[in-house]
Amino acid sequence: MTLLVLLVDNVGTLLVPTMLANMVNTGITTGDIDYILRNGLYMFIATSMASGGTVLGCYLSARLAANVACDIRNAVYDKSLELAASDFERFGTGSMITRSLNDINVIQQAILQTIQLVLPVPFLAVAGIIFAWFIDPAMGTLLGVVVAIVLVAAVFTVANAAPIFMRLQSFIDRMNVVLRENIVGVRVIRAFNKERHEERRLDEVFSDYAANAIKVNHLFVGLDSSSFFLMNIAEVAVLWVGGNRVGAHAMQIASISAVLEYAILILFFVMMAQMVVLTLPRAAACLNRAQQVLEIEPSIVDGERTLDDGAREPQDEADAVAVFDHMSFRFDDADEDTLCDLSFACRRGQTTAIVGSTGSGKSTVAKLLLRFHDATKGSIRLDGVDLHDLSQGEIRGRIAYVPQKAWLFSGTVASNLRFGNEDATEADMLHALQVAQSTFVLDQPQGLDTPVAQGGTNFSGGEKI
């Protein structure tokens, strides 16, 4: 539908110059009022086709580009939720943010501009040259030569710009990472008086990006100026050759304006297409980065068994809820095991405490039980069922987990409490606050509806915990 509307727009645009030339050459020269009015009506219809096609084409192409970007962004986000922590760390938080936002915006703009400015070029160039050739073969040949020269210049510029655009995305990733580190760790930076050091880091990253961006802008400036120069040369050539052809009675004078309009129309679209094509390598790089996320296979795959299916593996003791059986674990980028041959059981009615020095793997044990990671060797059983045979949702729906770092989401206190139970009533939430010794919330004017900033920055560290 979008391409059909663009075709109607281009046909209407191409018909107007020829109709105007015929009106001048025939109607005005002979004084035939009926011919002038009839061709004026045809011109109005053609102009309406072009105008209506332009408006509708812009709407359809914008909607198509937005829908494609929405689908890609949703697919990347859904895929990121499937990834284990080790899978996610292959890209990094900063890179994932860039891939989800900036990269997909680049793809969306590339699709929109390609539909509106690049796809019409082949049809307009061929049709325009044919129309000019029918007016006069010499004029058609001249227009074809000019278009060929412009296309050669465009190919040369794009070939030089493509590698630079490919590098720009990696610089954006780096800027994102450094900026996030400075924003999140601003208090640590100030506490250690590292402002100057971080300023130098930021300046280095920004300078690298700026240097490459300036190279791209230089190419744009050269392309823009050369395109306008060639467009002006084409206009002069059309007027000069056209004047000689009129003097030789090979064509009529009004036909010069038609050929001139075809030349300007074609060269304008070719010039705009050059600008768009320069950005396509960057869009292709962004699309490839999104594809890298979509094609990765999660290292943790859900099992099909449930804790309620009655088919459980035998346990040494019936009161053991969670059992670590000669379990070892190693991170993907580590040279040795973080946990080696670990065996113990968490039993009903007992409190199990894991004590160890910093970095000994205490938090890793909790994450293994929640299946944020999978054991490298041995097994972990929950109620007698191996974690590999259970889905992640089944496991995490049975275990309450309090992470080391308290994190609150923007919204209200009530919306954060409902992360654990979407159907929680006000009584349930009040009970949870009392158990957590967080009744200070009730002293707030808005109570459970007290606003929460991103990360809970409007609460103190103790209040968040």
C-alpha cells in the first residue's frame, strides 16, 4: 500500500511539467482557451494526486517505520528478560541500553527516510530521462549523463563514510557506560575527590566520538556542496543546450522548462538519497547489533516439571527443602571454581546461615538456588526435584529473596510492594510493612501512595532496606 501511494505521488509529480509545456506550446501559442482550460484541469488532477500521495505516503511510511521499530524493541526487551546474568554480561548494561534505544531509533529513521527519499529515485530517474528523451533525444541524453556523474560521486562518498559510521556506534556504547558510571557512582567519586580524573575520562570518550563525527560531517559538507554544484551545472547545461535546440527548431521553447524541472527533480532526490544512503551503514550496524541479541541462546533453559506433579526424586531426609549435592560452580570468565564440591541441606524449621569472607561465594549460593546461574558440576534439588527440571518461574515463585542492594522502582510504595503479589490488598501490604519494620511509611501524608523515585533516591539507605 505504501509503495502504491508513493508511485501515485511520483506519477503525478512527473506529469505536471509535461502538461505545463504542452499548455504553453499549444494552448497559449494558438490562443486555444478550451485547450488551456482542459489541460489546466488535468494539471490540477495531477497536482492533487501528487499532493495527496505525498501526505498519505508520509503517514503510511511513518507508521510502518514506527511499527517495525516497536516490534524490534519489544523483541530485544523480551529476549533480554530470557537471558541469564552471564548472557547479559556479554553485552553489558550500557550496550543493552544503546541497543534498545539509540540503535532502534537509527533503524526507524533509516526505514522512514529510505521509503520516502531512496525508493523513488530509480523510478524518477528512469521516468524523468525517458520523458526528457521524448521531448528531445539530446536533452534526454544530457540528463542521463548528469545523473550518472552524480551517482558515481554518491557511491564514492558512501564507500568512504561507511566505516566511520560503523565505529560511531561503539563510541556511543562507551559514552553510555562512562556516563552511567559517573551518575550512579557520583557520591563515591566525590568522597574520593576523583572529579578531575572522571572529567578526563569523559573528555577522552567525548573527544573520540567528536573526532569521528567531525569526519562524517566533512563528508556531508563535501557531498552537499558538490551536489548543489552539479545541480547548478546541470541547469546551465539544460538552458544552453535547450536554447541551441530551440534555435535549430528541434524543440519548442516551453519544453526547456519541462526538461529543467525534470533535471532539478531528479537531482534533488538523488542528492537527498545520498544523504540517506550515508546513514544506511550505521543503520545496518544497529540492525546487526539487535540481531546479535535476538540470536543468542539463553544458557539457562526452563524444565518442564513442577513441584506439584508428585514425581520427585528420593531425598536422604524428608525434611530437607533445598539440597546442594557435591555442587561446583565457575563463572564463564573465571580460571577456577568459585564454589567447589559444596554439599549441605536447608531443612524445614531451621535457619541455615552461610558464613564466609568477602568474595567467598555466599551470594552466589543464593543466586544458584534461584537459578540465576546453573551449577557447573553436581546438582541442586528443591523439594527433591533437580533445578534443571524446573522452570525459573516455578522456582522463584516458591522462594523469597532479599538482595544485597535494595532497589526500588519509580512509582509508589504500593506499586513496589505489589511486585511480590499483584493482587495484594491494603491489609496485606500493611502486614508486609510491619514485618519489615517499615511502618514509617504510614507516617507519610500519602501513606501507601507515597511517591518513590527511580532507585528509591528519595529514601535513605535504611528506609530502602
